[in-house]
Amino acid sequence: MARAKRKAQTQPQELTPLERLGLRVSAMINAPKAQSERRVTIHRLDTDPDEAWGGVMELLAETDGLEMNTNEDGSVTLRWERQTDDDAPADGRDFEMVDRDESLF
């Protein structure tokens, strides 16, 4: 019985649609090409629920120094300026994901 309990505790929990989309967008923003050009275009997939897309777009809209433009095809282009050393986050991250246990709204 203890073995089954331990196994259940070590299995990763499935990500929510918001978390999956957030990870995808974060990876796109942090890609070397996006970082060198300081821009990226995000396309919504058919599998992205309205709530997840809206939640990520809201978080991006609230991010200081990030310019968002909605394109005719529904994609969103993000642009940002290069950060100076004074602007850089203390831990070096460019985009911070919300922890699973934190409330998004």
C-alpha cells in the first residue's frame, strides 16, 4: 500500500490548457531567433481554448515593455526593447510563468 501511495505522489500532474499555452508562448519568446530580433508572432492553435488564449493574452498585455499587435489572421506579434543591465530581472529570466498554485485572476 505504501508503494502505491509513493507512486501516486511521484506522477506529474497533467498541465491545464492555460499552462500548456503559457509554456508554448514562453518557449517562443525565449527562442534564440526571437531574442535576437526582439519580436515573435504567436499563432493560436485549434486546440487552444478561448479561456487559455484570453488568459495568456491578458498576462502579456500587462507585461511592462511588451508591445502587442493583433494581426489580420488573428495571430499576435510581440515586440520588446533590449533590456539594459538595470532593467534585467535579478534571476536573468525574460518571461516569468505563474506557478500552478497561484491564482491568475
